[in-house]
Amino acid sequence: MGFQETDIHSLEFNPFDKISKQWMLITAGDEKKHNTMTASWGGLGHMYNKPVAFCFINPTRYTYQLMENNDTYTLSFYTETYRDILNYCGTNSGRDKDKVKEAGLTPITTPSGSKAFSEAWMIIECRKMVSQSLIPEALHDSQAKEKWGTQLHKMYIGEILNVWVK
């Protein structure tokens, strides 16, 4: 796989920059059918005495179906060299084409069976612990309510199973 397994507690990076400014790919599915999407919402933390990662997916996205039907998913991070690929994966749907192939990504399978890509510098593999659809009544920020009130995302919180770094 070209990656080395790493303890999540040994990582030193700013998750605010990594996720919101540098973005990540959320990948769900299996060997037969998988898809990825670019995301800039999410975070890392601790819940129920476990390290966790959380992300948000809109139900209109093709990746949503795959998240719903699989127990594990990956969050993968890339250097700035891959910005065009991240833009492509965020603006094209895998529902209509082989987005992974067209983006030029090389799929890999983790030892646990999750999908990710060899171009990443870090892969975080998660198992779903909690999934919860956001509801309009939960939005207290009026700007967020105005922008997202009709197309709310689903939040996924996953236990971090493995972290691999190049």
C-alpha cells in the first residue's frame, strides 16, 4: 500500500486547516462499487472514549448511498499538488461516470476492506458509530439556516480504526 500505520495520537497537524482549507476526500463503498467526494466540513475529536472523525454528506450526493450501505469509510488528505483533482471530485458525480478513473486516482483497499487512494499522504479509516440527519430546527445560525435550511446534510461520526501516513 506504500503507507505506514500510525497512532492517531502521534499526529501533529491543524485539523482546521487540513479540512476546511486543504480539503479531504470522503470515500465509501467496497471493491464492487465505491465513490469519493471532496469535503471541507468535518473534524476530529473524542467520543465515548474513542478517537473519532466526523463528516457531513448531503443526501443528494452519490457518495451518500454508499455511506448508508457500508460500515466503514475513509477520509484522505492530499498535498497541494492534487488541488485540481480535489476540485474535480467536488464538482463531478460518480453517479454518471467513473469519476475516480477520470480524476486519475489510483484506488487501494485497506486491510480492513475500505477504499482509499494511493495519491494521499494520509488516510484515516473510520467505522460508523453515529449518523444523524440535521433538521432545520437544529440550525441556530440564521445565515446557515438561510443557505442550508432546505438541503440539510447528514452527519457521520466514525471511530477511527486506522491511520496510515506516507
